[in-house]
Amino acid sequence: MEVPTVSVKDMLPFQRPREKFLALGPSHMAMEELLAILLRTGVKGQSAISLASDILQSFDDGVYGLNRMTVDNLIKIKGIGRDKAVTLCAALEMGRRLGELKIKETYEDFSQPFVIAQYVMERLRHEDVEHVWAAMLTSRNKLIQLEHISNGGLVSSLVEQRAVFKKAIACNAAAIILIHNHPSGDSRPSDEDIRLTKMFVSAGQFMGIPVLDHIVIGDNEFTSLSEIGKLS
């Protein structure tokens, strides 16, 4: 869309984001307009819509970059202070959680690789660093909770193994599924991924809390080590 140079209050009523939202509904809004509603106001010499456009242009992949929004990278943009950054990040997190809640309500068996992958895909596919998560399951493979374990990829340290199983014991989990993302977008597991997975599987056998799978998340793709026969 063409970004207005005038302030929102100087626009014709049908051009203003809030009025347009009420008249036409959210599906008729451009992304800049939706962001402008969250921003509420612009800054001196720049409308909220223009500021929203600057946010989108700050990411190499435009709209998709919103998935990587953080307070730290937003406040680097001229005109975005802490309050605006927090509002935008909170809205993004609400959207993610609503999507995850829908999946959790739809599926009961979270031991199925495609279910776990679908549940975490939008949270992890756009991350530019590796994150390790663990899905804690009941004896009937229902999801208890998703636990963030670490940043920077899976490591073999005893400390990290303890962290995973300590969280599992705390929530009375009967089984675990490991999850981590590849920022490259390629979900194929490395030799190191496979080696470390086997160590966690062995630890799970010792602890009596089996590691059922390790899901590697790429960009709209995933690999299950269980499905490819690399779990143990």
C-alpha cells in the first residue's frame, strides 16, 4: 500500500485505520494499517502508518519478519519506544498462543510427529538462533506443557540433561519429546544432533522417563528422528 505522509488525524475518515477497521473489518486492512492500530500514534513528522511501514522494511523478509520481533530489535527503529515495542510483541505472542491452543484442543496424541511440529512451527521456524524445547507428555501422550530448555542448540552436558529431566519430574511427565530448530531452514538432523539425541534417550531410559522423539524444525518443514530410525 502507499504509505500516507500526513498524520492519521488529517486523513479522511474512511482512510483512518480504526475507522476503516470498524467499517470494513480486519480482512480488508493492510498489514501497515493493522500495525498502526497497535502503535496508536506516530511521532513528530511521521504518521503511525508510516512508522508501521518502517517496521516492516526493517526486516529483510517483510511481513514474515514480524515473527522475529523482539523488544530489543524494535526499539532500534526510530520512533519505536519500549511501550510500543512491548505492545507489538504482546500481540504477536497472543496470536501464537491462540494458534497453539487450537492445535492442543484438536489433537489428543502429541506423540505424533506432525502434531508436535504443527504446534511449534510458527514459534520456531523464523528464529535466527537455535532453541531447544521439550514437550512434556502424560502417560496417554497428552501435552502437559512445552518447556524452553536452552538457546544455542542441544548440548551433551550433564547439566542440560538434568535440566530436562528435572522439569519433567516437576510436572509429573511420563514421557518427553525433544524439539529444536535449525535457523538455516533445513530440518535435516546433523550427525551431532543424532549423537546427542541418543545420549538423551539413554538418560531417559535410566530415569524411567522415555524420550519418544526428537523433532527438528526447519522453515515450514520438520524431521522426526523417530520416523527416520535415528532415535536410538
